[in-house]
Amino acid sequence: MTQLDHQVHSISPDVAGTKVFRFISFLYGIAAYLMFLVTILYAIGFIMGMVVPKSIDTGTDSSAIEAVTINLLLMALFAVQHSVMARQQFKAWWTQFVPKPVERSTYVLLASLSLLLLFWQWRPLPAIIWEVQDPDVAVTIVTLSFAGWVLVFTSTFLINHFELFGLQQVTQQLVDKQASPPRFRTPLFYKFVRHPLYLGFIIAIWAAPTMTVGHLLFASVITLYILLGIMLEERDLVALFGDEYRQYKQRVSMLIPWRRSV
């Protein structure tokens, strides 16, 4: 067992092991997952400017300086929450207070709430950088953006969608089943790029027939955050899988398919 498995929770083992607590944890995990689904669906509409009441190019009018400042602060809040809570050192401390089976669900819930706050308080910067006039080309670009989102969702299921978003952990606790040790796998897309999920996000946020200053700011910051996140994530993966992951890094490119890894 790892060091995390030996953490002493603030909730006593007697309480944490009861059927009632397991069932409450299961309901909590479902609620966190549903919040994630609502958030990611809203994110698609927010970025693409479709269906949702407030998109990346609509909302409260502000001066350019105020808009950039608020938007950067909102993205920084999400980045700090999303990165810090994903690190093993934080998890080792955090699981002293939050039972380990709901740790991932709590992470997913807080990430969803920080994103919803970003959508709510985002300030538009509607000046146009580029706009595709040809309707056929515009449709092609929108289709490419949808393809990026499909790549995102598909990639989560290729690894373990329900573990990634906390449902597997609370389900295993409910039925009193021990989690299997992590295995290193490279299914389908992962044979061509190490991070197809992040590649999908990059495609989805940059494939826009109309690119405004606000959209460009969002896409640029999120792309930089993804690159930083990959560095931190790969450090954790090397620590977990050792030479197996180092060899994978040498064989497979980070984000560009079929490009030899550097």
C-alpha cells in the first residue's frame, strides 16, 4: 500500500465504514459527476457561442483593462485549484480531512464550480481578430471544433472515464471493493500522442470561425496552462511508472501525432 493509504482521516474508521456513510459518499460522487457534466456541456456552448445564455463574447461590458484583469484572475483561480489539488503532496495532506474515496469527487466538484464562476463572471472582449466569411469554410472549422470535443470525451473513456471523475472510487467503496493497482496502458489514440485529451481541448478552443480578443485571450492562457499541466502530470507519471513511462515518452510525441518525440 502507498503512503496515502495510511493517512489518518478526520472521520473515524467506524463512521467511514458504515453502510450509511458509503451510500452518502456514493450520492455525493454522483452529484459531483452530474455537476461536471453540466459544466463541460456549458463549456462547449460558452466557447463555441452556441445555445447557452452567456458565451465567451457576451456579458457585462467593461473597459479592456478591467476585462483582461478579471478574466486572467478567473483563469488563474481555476489553474491553481486544478493543478494544486491534483498533486500527490496535496492529496497526502488533503486526505487527512477528506476520506480518500471522495477525494476525486471533491476535486471534480471544486473544478466544476471554479469553471462555472469563470463562465458567470467572464468579461467579453468582442473586437474581432479574424472572421471567416466563406460559409463552407466556417462550417468546416466548427466541425473541427466539435471533433476536438469528441476527442476529449473519447480519450477519457479510453483510459478510465469513471475513475477520472470520481465515480469508480465511490462505487467501489459502496460495494466494499478494493481498487486495483494502477496499470500503464496506451489504448488507441495514446499510441500516437501521449496526451490526446489535451490535444482535443486545444483543437476545440482554437478552431473558431470568428476569433475575438476575448476568445484569443482564453485560448492562449488555457493552452499555456495545458503545456504546464503536461509537465507536472508527466513528472507524476514518471514517479509512478518509472522507466516504462520514460520509454513511452521517447517513442511517442506529446501532442503532435506521428511526430517523433524529442
